[in-house]
Amino acid sequence: MSLQILVLAALDGIAYGALVFLVAVGMTLVFGVMRILNVAHGSFYALGAYAAASLGIAMAGMGLSPWLAFPMFIVAAAVVGITVGGLMERFLLQRIYGYEETLQLLVTFAVFMMLENVQRLVWGVQPYFYSDPLRQLGNVNVAGITYTAYQTLFLPLVALAVLFGLRFFLRYTLAGSVIVAVTEDREAATAIGINARRVFFLTFVIGVTLASLGGALASPTTSVLPGMGAEMIVLSFAVAATAGLGQIEGAAIAALLIGLGRSMAVFFAPEFEVVMPYLIMVLVLLIRPEGLFGKTTARKI
Amino acid sequence: MKGKLVLSSLAAAFALAVAQPAMAQDAPENIKIGITTFTSGAASVFGVPAQAAAQMIAEDINAAGGIQGAQVQLFFVDEGAGAEALTTEVRRLVQDEDVDVMMASISSGNCINLTPLMEDLEVLNILWDCGTQRIFEEEESTYNFRTQANATPEMMAALLYLLKTKPDFETIAVVNQDYAWGRDSWELFSAALKKLKPEVEIVAELFPRLGAPDFSAEISRLLATQPDVILSTSWGGDLDTFVQQANQRGLFNNSTFVLPLAESSIQRLGGVLPDGVIVGARGDHYFLHPETKDDEDMKAFVDKFREKTGAYPIYSVFHMAQAFAALQAAYDKAAEANGGDFPDRAQVIAAMEGLEFKGYGRPLTIREDNQALEAQLMGVSRTVEGYDFPIIDDMMIFDAEGIMAPPGENSLEWIGTLDASFIETEASEYKHEE
Amino acid sequence: MNALLSARDIEIRFGGVVAADGVALDVFEGDNLAIIGPNGAGKTTFLNICTGYLKPQAGRVTFKGRELLGSSPRAITRLGIARAFQIPQLFAEQTVLENMLLASASRAGRLGMFTRLADIPQRAEAEAILEQVGCSDVKDRVASELPEGKRKLVDIALALALKPAVLLMDEPTSGVASSEKFAIMDTLIGALRAQKVTSVFVEHDMEMVSRYANRVAVWSSGRIQKEGPPDEVLTDPEVIRTVIGS
Amino acid sequence: MLMRVIFPAIVLLAALNPLVFPQWDAFLTIVFAKALPVIGIILLLQAGQVSFGHAMFFAIGAYTAGFVGRWMGGGGELFLLLLAALAASVVAGLFVGIFVVRYRYIFFAMLNLAFSMVLFSLLEKFIHITGGSDGLRISRPTLLGQEMSRANYEFGIYYVSLALLALAIFGAWRLMDSPVGHAMKAIKSNETRVEYLGISPRRTLLVVYVASAALAGVGGALVGVFQGIATPDYAYWTRSGEFVFVAILGGAGQVLGALAGSFSFEFIRVTAAAYLGDTWQLTLGLMLLGIILFAPAGIVGSLVNVGNRWRGRRTREKPSPLGEAKEAVR
């Protein structure tokens, strides 16, 4: 294997990992704080992609500058996060916080099924493609190979920004430290007067916004079509479980690992491309049952 | 739940609404037709237009007095709802609804699944779109007939076109979807390539999964290896994504692309598909078919379909039209044999053997193994005035006999008997005319 | 006389907190050993170590000469060391009798898959133990519905159903109404003696200690500060200052 | 009452059904066959563990039936195929089980999911062996050595499925009330104490896991030989999700819930697909939400509760089939 190929594989892996991270980090955050594994997370990814693609196509139709697509992505993601995520938390999740994990999981599974259906009803079955932002950023040349700046530079930068933004938010802002407090010890946090409900609402909206931001950012690179969410869920699970549930930095590393594993497979063992994320997840969990960065907690007796 | 839905009830209601009382005294009121098609999932890019076509054709048939005086009534089943739901619903149609004929299906997997069921239930089934060559090669069939070509001539035509137009290539790579069609089509193509041009080196065999959202790594690898030819039999959203990403990164600059199913994506892709890409349409049909585009019925069909859906017909639409054409021809033939009286089901099935019928391309014949002989149209993409997407130019039409395995012969074994003279297979050539 | 259960040089710390720093303690057959000491001194931790729930950083624990460290709670239970808990650890969704039968079934060997739990041959014995601890009246109630005192007793009964050689109890009568404490301890200690069960119990109530223990160990600052018969230990001025007085 | 009167009555009715409504046979065969993996899920739920990967055993059963049938020539013999599927899923259950019983809750669910997705990918990958996404054709086997027409064969399979389901329901019912079954419930409410009783939670879970894998495998084989095909979709995670869905729908507290859930699920799916057109997923999703929010005991559990109330008996059943035991040990 030549160095060139390693570099190429690494670039593709980073670009893919960045996108996966953007989606998976929301799921990880939500699980860390609320202890709910949100199956509907992939649907929010799809909703974000659909919203961004249809807004983008509409904007292009109005003759607006393609540069406006970038702020539009954030707006689209936030709109999905606040409306769909907010409504789901307020009217559904709030009723089930006392339930067992399994039932919570199934509630989100039900939402997933419904949202899959809703997507088809709203957007139909034909693929959407909105690649103006991708073209707008142009190409870069690495080792004689053309890459899109959007995938190779922009997406990883956004992922880094989200990673450090979240770290900053959780460590240095009041809302963030409240979230951390609830993550670490819900009872103690409630005991000192933290309103867990508001924390949950905030967290969930952030998580959904991140998922749909991932979808919005993915839309210029891929066909937006029904079923795109179902695969992303499994991938997000793989990242979240590999990282250790609730581990934000861990999710970044796990996403990178899965991205690199996948692109290396394309270059050296294409037949393994599909199984790669699951193999990584199985291997990591077999060696470290709580994930790469997860912590075990013993029951107090 | 991989996207599942059924438009069937709406469609059935619609079909009921358009159905009218029968004219002829001896004919039954209705011919009931069950149609399986994708109305959900990725393959609905074929299924939904085909469904629209079926409804449109049924309207036309009924407005013209039906088939031998009987109105056709359609029942749709969603192939996207999964194998069990599909067989359950098909069974219900056959056993409870008592349909006269089934038309199944788009997915080869579903065809493989349903053909033995149809044999057992003893109901006429028209394989209206699925491509796997295995079906009639592996098992004989009494009740199943295919009204279009299969994977073997489709791939042979693509290979021949490539060899005739670009004889000097030295390296090839494949990027196919990782499922039966992607694998089978490459097996046929590469087996023939090895016989006809053994010196060609296969530099990459990539099978990203069906529905993959990203091909960046595949494209990087192709950019690094720079094959002369890149083949992809992908379709739908996968093909769109692949072409978009490949175009953006300049993969089209140095490699010739062969995209045998691109006709079905070309209207969505628009200008993203560059000129000079070898494009196929899985058969002998195209809305600008050089031999039939000026026929009145072709023009009317294309216009009406555009009016109904806003798009030009794609190959699955033509396949649906062929299935109806065959059905109509079979009823007519059977009625004639029956002294002009309305035929019973067995007579219709008997009429299917050796049936000659015409869709919107050259005439077709059903062979003794129940497989239709259909010519193949290939060409390259070209941007022309009047269309906001590339059309197919420099067309070649290959007659079916020369490019498919004879009845009873296995395709791969047949390909094993080919030699370099196969490249000389004759083709009619056409340029696009304004 | 050889010790039945013997701990040597146990060291364990959690972060900066030293819970045990060279603890040595012997339990002899027939003992009713009470462990007393200030809150948070590490008494429960010691029980956790002896039963394999925690692993100390250094030291050894032997039972009948056999090394216990590294074994799981399950393996240690199977050797004959049972444990009752400060916070009752019951199977909340099942009835008291079902809780007991599960313990009895486990003690009797492999668990069956197709006989009903209620029909196992050990049922009479399980009911007898419930009778002994005065819980027969609640045997058909779901464990989570019981008042705290009853839960505590069922917790001990579960350990007794294992017919252990040694029973480790963590504040057996905390949570039990004080009017009932002595009656319960009378029957309990009686049952232990009758079945020749050696017992160790962590206790805060000095009256309980002086009544029911034959030996007392004082745990303080991660060490055994003093050890001996109750009348001797409980009157020691230093013990009074550090433990009893506090 | 439920198991002594209603269960035999249902089995009897089902046995008589082909004489009255033979057009229901195909539908009911699928209902019975798919209830088998759901029983397995219900058994695991006793210990609070949810497998999001049991479709893997379902697929293993179906593919084994296909391979063995092909190897025997013709289609093989139904009972041998079922036996082979049972053996294969037991072995696979043991192999996967040894790993997954070390994990709990989300990790248990996820690891199962990962294993099943690996299998799913392999089934799609090894196209020359498995037929890839087109699936593996399963020819019609003989029934007790008899070659059969499709109608007779389906009639036979109907009774085979019914008998196996009845057996499985009875067995699972006994298992749930056995020491192992109670140990499962105990694992859910307090695994630490289970250890302190000298019971191995892992071994207990493993035994039940293997049993549940076997049920899923036999169910998969039945669906496979009935449909005449096994596809990689059999192993996809949404199918595993469906099994869990059906378990909750029917009521995870009662074995009979598997049958009730399976029947309702398939019924909704078929009728919604036929009459509600493009909204059947929406319908199913709403159903599931409704059940969890308003009748968490599922269909059977809710009926039992209503029955008990009607007879004026105070029930000791918890409102949720899974209980709220997590907090109970505090």
C-alpha cells in the first residue's frame, strides 16, 4: 500500500466520519442526559435533509445566491429541532420519563415508523438532489486527486466546531453545566433545585437540531430519499455504543474510527465495507463492554 | 421497516371508478389484473411512474371498449412492503379477488419468489419488469411469461456498444450496487468481456451497499487508478448520487462511463450527466426511439404520460406498456382461435406461447421458454436544444436473437461459447434528429 | 483453634479515602461477631470485600483456609457465606414466598425449567424460615409492598434459606421498629445457634451488641482498633471516646 | 383461567378454523409462525432484556431450512428441516449468547443488533451461497415423506405451525413459572442479589437466550418453508424491532400475548395496507404509542386486568408488563 492511497483513504474517512459524528453526537448527548436511546434520531436526520433540500431548491428557484444555503442549513436544522423535537419532547417524552428503558425505546421506535411515513406523504418517493453548496465551495487537489472542498474541508471543520462548541457549552455556560450535572447524577441535581424537565427539553431540542443539521449538511452530497434515516440510526447506534453512551469526545473518535475503517475497506478490502461499522462495534464492545470511553457504575449495596 | 406503503387501495378505487359495464354479451364484465410494483422504497423511482402508466393504459383500453369487450380492472400491490406482505396480498388477489392475470414484478427477488406460487395457483403471470436471466433458465414455467428482455441481452448490448465505439480501452472498473442485480449483471458483463477482449485489466470491483449515501471513497479510489472505462449498473438515488459526486470531482474527465440503466435517471440528473456517457434503457424503447418516435400512438402515449406525470416515460413505463400490449394481443389471439368468442383463461395462456406483439419499439415475440425476444437500444448522452436534460444519441439497436442465450441454455455457459466475432454483431445505427 | 473466616492486611481506598489500611480480623466457628465503628469507617466495605463484591488493593481473605479474593459473590455464596444487606435487596416484583423459594431452589442445586417454583421440594423449609423470622403473614405479598421492617427481615430470611456456614449481616435491625428489635434478634440468634451458623453483624446499637455478640471488633480509621468480648471492649475508654460517645 | 380455559379454547378454535374459513389459513400460518420469535422476546423480557437482534435467529432458521432442503434434494422433509433449523439456531444462540449475556439493557440490545447486522451483511455479501438480496429459494419439502400439492402442503403446515405454537406457548408458560423463570424476573429487579443467592445470572440468561433463539429459528424456518424463500431482510434490524413491538402489543407479561400481538399486528398490516393505502406505518406507529401510553400491559394484560376488575378481585399485577422495579430496591 502506497502512502498516497493511505492519505486518500484517510481524507475520505475523515469526511465521512465528520458527517457521522454530526448525527451521532446528538443521539449520544440525548442518551447521556435523558437515558433514552432515540430510534427516531435517524428520522430527524432525514427530515433535516428533506427540509434543506426543498428549501435550497426553492431558493435556487427564486434566484437567490447559493451562499445563502449555508445559513439556511442552520435555520432549517433549528426549525426541525424546535418544532418536531420540541413537540415530541413536550407531548410524548414528558409522559414516559418514568417508564422503563425498553418502553421508552419502543416509543421512539413508534415515532420513527410514523415519521418515515410522514416523509413519504410530504415529499413523495422521488430522490431530491440539491448540490449547489457543494459546487459553490469548489474542489481541492490532494496528491493529484480532486476532492470537493465541501466534504474534505467544510464538513470536518463543522464537525470540529460542533465538538468544541459543545465542549465549551457544557463546561463554561450555566445551561451547559446544568446539563452536565443532570447527566452525572440526576437525583443530586434535582435535589439542589435543578429543573430536570427544562434540562431534558433543552437537551432534546439540541440533539434533534444536531441530527437535522447533519441531514441538512449531508443533502448537497447525497440523494435525499425515503429510508435514508433507517441506515443512519444503526450507524449512530454503532458510534454511540462504540464511544460509550453519553461520551461526546468518544463519539468523535468512534465516528472517525468508523469513517476510516470504511474508507480503508474500500481501498483494501471492498467486500468488508458494509460490515465495517458493526465489526468495529462488536469488537470494541467485546473488549470494553461499556464502550471506548464509557464508565461502569456499581450498584450501591 | 424499510419504507413500506401501499397505494393500492386508492388505485383500486380509482380503477373501479373508471371501470364501465361490459359491451359484448358473451364477455365477462371485467378482466381483473393484479399488478405488483414498488410504491415505496428506493425502487419506487420505477414503480410509481409504471403505476401511473398502468392506470393510464387501463383508462385508454376501457375507453376503447376494453379487451375483447371486457373492461380491465387493476389491483396494485406494493413490492416495497416486504416479501411476506407481498405474497400474502398476491395470494389474496388470486384466491379471493380471483384476478384473471397477475403482473409481477419489478424486483428480481420478488419474481423468483412469486413465479413458483403462480405455477401452483395456476394463474397467468406476466413478468413485466424484472431482469434476472435465471428464472426461465433454471426452471420451466407454464403460467409465467416475460414480456421484455432479461439481463443477458441487456448487458451484451452495453458491452457490444462499448467495444464498437471505444475498442482500445485497457482497464475497466465496476461500481455496482451490492445485491443480486449488481452482482449478476457484472458477472455476465465480465464473463463476456473476458472472452471478447481478454487483455483488459479489471482494476477495481466495488460493490457499495444498496442505498449507500456516499461514494467518496469509491471515487477517490477510481481517481487514483484512472480506469479507461467505468461500468455501473446502478439505478435510482444511488446512481444519482454517484454521478453527482463523480461529476463534481472530475471523474468523467478521464474515464468513459457505461451506465446501462441511466435512461431512468437522466431526467432527474439533468445537466449533471455529461455528454458522451454510454447510456442504456434495458430494452428497445425510448421516448425518442428513432424508429417509432414519429408514430402517432407513440406521440400520443408520450404526451399523455407527460400530461399525467410531468415527466417523459422511462423504461419501466414502456415495460408496463409492453405487458399490457402482450395481454391484449393474447386475448385477441385466443378469441380468434375460439371462433371470435371470449376466451377462457386456459385459452389465453395457450395464446401466450409464441405470441407476437408490439410495444413502442420493434415487434416482440415470446419464445418457447416463455421469454420474450426484445431488441436492445444503446447510445451516448448528448445535450441538445429543446430538453433540459441530455438525450440519447448515436444510438445502436441490436436484435435480440444474436445477443441472448438460446432457449434452454444457461447464459453463462452460452457466454462461454462466444468468441471475438461476436463483436461484429450487427446493429442499426441512428443519429438524433431535431 | 483455626479461624473459619480470616482477613489479613486488607487495604482499600476510594480516591483519597482510606477505608481499610491493614485490617486483620478472624471469625471463629460459632462466633456472633459484632463490628462497630463510626459511620463511613469501612464496615460495609469489609463485608463487600469478604463476599467478593469489591476487591481490595492488597490483603488476603480466606475461608476454611481457602483464598476468597478474586472469587465472585456467587462463588463465595456457594462456599457457604451468605450475606444480608443494610438496604434490603429483594426481588421487588415477586412475592415474599417466591423470593424465598428462589433462594431455596438455588441452595438445593440446579434450577429447573419445567417444574413450577411453587412445587419445589424445599418449599416447607422456606416457609419454616419465614415463620422463624415472623414473616409468614406476608408471604403472598409482593416484596415491594412490604413495610421497611418486614423487608429487612425477608432480606435476612433469604440469606438463611441458603443454609450458610457463615452469615454476614449489615445492621440487621435498622429500620425495624424498636419495640420488635429484641424479639426478632432473640429468634434470629436462636435460629443461628440451632443451625450452628457463625455470624458477623455490623451494628450501631450498643445494647444489641452487648446482648447478642460474643465478640466485638471496633473499626476505626481503617483499622481494627480493638477486639475482644463485649464487656471488655465496650468499657474501654478509648472505644467509648471514638465510637460509642460519638 | 387464561392458560387453563382460554388457551385451549383458542387452540381448539384454530384447529377447527380450516373447516370453516379456509381462506384464513395462509394468514394464520404466518401469524402462528411469527408468534414463535415473539415468545422468545417475551421470555427475555422477563429479565428486562430486549434483544434488537433476534431476527438473526429467524434468518438462521429460514436459511438452514433452505440449505438443508437443497442438500437433501427436492425440498427435503419438513420435520427434518425444522429439526435442522432448531439445531442451527440453538448452536448460533449459544455462540452469540455467550457474548451477549454479559451485557445488560441498551448494550444487550445494541450488541444483539450488531450481531444481526453482521449476519444481514454477510447474507447479502455471499451471493453465490445465499443468493444475495434475491434470497434463497426453498423448494417445497415433503411432509412425513409425502409429496404434496401446494394446497395440501399448506394445510399440513397450518397444523404443524399451530401445534408448534401451542407447544411453545405451553412450554414458555411453564418456564416462566419455573425456578429459572423466576430467576429471570429476579435478574430484572435485583441482579446483585441473584448473585448473592448463588445463582448465575449469565447462565440463567444464557439458557433462556438459547431457548428464545431456538423459538426464533423454528419460526423463521416455518415462514421460510411456507413462503418458499429466505431473504436477508429476515435478519434486518427493523424485523427484530417488529418482534419487540409485537411482544409489547400483545402484552409481555403473558405468553399468550405473543399470539394476540402477532395476530393483531399482521391483521393491522394487511387491512391497513389494503384499506388505508399509504398510511399503514403511521397507523401501526399510533397503535404502538397508544398501547404504551394507555394500556402498557398490552392486549392480553389489559384484558386480564379488566377481567380481574370485573370479577372484583384486587389484582397484584403491576400496570406495566415490565414493571417499575428499577426504583424498588432503593
